[in-house]
Amino acid sequence: MDYGRTVEGLIQKAKTIEDREQRNLAAQTIVEVMSRVVPRSRENAGWKRRMWDHMMILADWELDVDWPVWAGRKPETKPEETLKMTPRRMQYKNHRLKYRHYGRIIETLVEKAKSMPEGEERDELVKQLLDAMKNSYSSWNNAAMSQEVVYNQLYEMSDGALDYRGGFTPTAPASKEESKQENNTEDE
């Protein structure tokens, strides 16, 4: 509700008008001015009622006018109490991240990779995980990161289960062509 001092001044002036018709006309004009000050307010349903509510809140509910959107009825209680209520506190998980720049998703992927049996699928996940870790670090710190640091942090995050500190070497069996070449060299 940021309509500016001018709108607040108009509301205070309208409170001093003694003639009810003139006061109602002034209130309607103020609502129109408020909707022009915040033009995006007209995009929402019920914008007119919201404008009248805002005007009355700014007037401390002391502006005696006919509310066209409430058929002339004022609320029985002033909603200031409702407005001053604080929302219920959000419950967050109390999980502490060791490396905050990686986030919870990377930690979840590390746990997933730890639980997988060694093989081609795990190697592919670890390779993508290492790339994601390097990209996350770069985007958070605006700096490049050496591959050794990534391997060391992966080792720490996995409690030693994913040890690629010597470099990434796939554990998958060699491709068919490589095995044929190895077999041919053995025969000779």
C-alpha cells in the first residue's frame, strides 16, 4: 500500500469535508487516483474493493462514506488486528550443508552414487556429478576450480566411498574394439 503522501493528504482532507455527498464524491475520486498510482492493481480480481479497503485503512477507519463495494456496510471490527498478525513460522529442515555452494541436490546425488554398485551407470553419474559440482562452485564464487579440489570434496562428501582423488578412471569394462586389440596382441 504505497500510494504516496499526496494520496494520504487527500484522504485526510476528505475526512474534514462535512457534506456527506461531497465526502462520498471525494472518496470515489481518491479510489480512482489510487488505482492510477498503482495501475497493476486493476489486473487483479476485486481490485475496487481492495482500493476501498486500503483507503479506509489509511484513513484509520474514520472516513464516514458509503462503500459501493460492500453495499454501504462497514466491517464490524477494524481489521488492523488482522493486518498486524504475523504469519506462522515456516518449518525448515535443520540439515546443515558442508559445502553450501553445492546445495542439497548435489548432496542427494552423492548419496545416490554412494549406494550404487560400481559400474558404467555409477561412473556416468559420478562424471555428471563432478561437472555439476564444478559448475556450482564457479557460479557461486565467480572463479574456476581445479579438478583436484572437486575430487577431494567429493571424497569428503561421500565419506570416502567415492574416491577419485587420483583422477577419474572408469570402472566399466573396456570397449569391444579395445578388447579385440588386446586379444590380437596376445596371439602374436
